[in-house]
Amino acid sequence: MKPDFFFKDPVFFICRRLIMLSETELKDVYEILHELKKIENMICDLMDVNDGKKESEVKLSKAISAFSLSAREAEVLRLILEGHSNNDISELINVSVSTVKKHVYNIFNKSGVNSRTQLLNMVYGGV
């Protein structure tokens, strides 16, 4: 009969199972764990987990300067980068949706992009 902790402790169970793996299976596990670590790093980069909001704020400031955005356009850009829709932005800054659309249009023209996705890539990929 196996002790109770064998079934209750997943780490013990995994370690016990790893001991039984062949060399090929261990290599497969290593490759999977390596890929998971890469995914974790990408998620951390996207969320700025390592440096809080400092890195994203620096990139936003660089974009505002590089694109010569007005104060209002800079505010709209910040809200776009936070994932807000035009409707959300209009409510947050107390302007009409058509005014937000005009600001977005101006940001697109000044940055040379045609979509929010391209804008995100431009700002976070480097100006």
C-alpha cells in the first residue's frame, strides 16, 4: 500500500514519474518545458511584469515624441494601447465618438499605420 502523500503531493508524483522516463521521453519533456518558459517570458514581456509599467510608459513617450502627437492624441494613444474601444475612449475623455475617430485617424496618419494592430506593433516593436 502506498502512503497517502504519494497521491496528495503532485510534485512528488511528477518526480516519481520522471524517474521512470526513458532518455527520449526526458528530452521531450525538456523541450516542452523549454517552450513553456519561452511562452511565459513572452507573456511577461507583454504585461511588463518585470518592470511594471515603466517600460510601456517609456515606449509610449517615445511614440508621442516620434509622431509629434498633440496632448489629446497622446491621451487617446495611451487609451488605445490599454485596449479601449472608441466608445470607451469617448466616455473616458468626455468627447463624441466621431471626435475620437478623428484623433485615431490623425494618430494613424502621423504614425504611418492603417490599423490598431499596426500601431501596437509600431509602438511596442520600436518607433
